[in-house]
Amino acid sequence: MFHTLMAEAASGGGVNFDNPLILGPLAAFVFAIFVSEVVVPGKTYRREVDENARLRDLVEQVIPLAESMTATAQEMVTATSRVTDVMDRVVTTLADPRREG
């Protein structure tokens, strides 16, 4: 019986969408997609959109702050490097026995 149905489905040299053997599984696939699709209520969607807008605003505020913190950290590294160089010179000068005074 199954071989006869398959032969009917393949007859004509092409796919015949009027045949229930083709149309049935295709309809079942489309139905399964619609049943498994998650439908979000309007309130939930608006809440998500509002939350995304708030997060976008926060990100726009955080990025300049992070850039400022990076610039400040670079300045602190430069200042620390200069202080370290001066302290090395002080230690070297104090350890030098030929200093005057």
C-alpha cells in the first residue's frame, strides 16, 4: 500500500502539491511551527522595548565614564612612573658616598 502511495506521489515527473501525500506533511510542518511559536503579549513586548531603551541610555552614560576612567588611569600611570624615577634618583643620590655636604 505504501509503495503504491509513493508511486502516485512521484508520478508525473515532478512534485504535485495537490497530492495529499505531499500536502499533508507540509501542512503538519506548518501547523507545528505555528503551535510551537511563542507569542508575546503586547504588554510584555512594550516592557521589553522600554527596558532596552533604558539599558541603551545607561550604556550611553557608561561609555564616556569608562573613557574618562581610562584617561585618568593613564595619567596615574604616568605620574607613578615619574614618582618612581624620582625616588630611584633619590635612593641613588643618598647611596652615593661622594655627595657633598
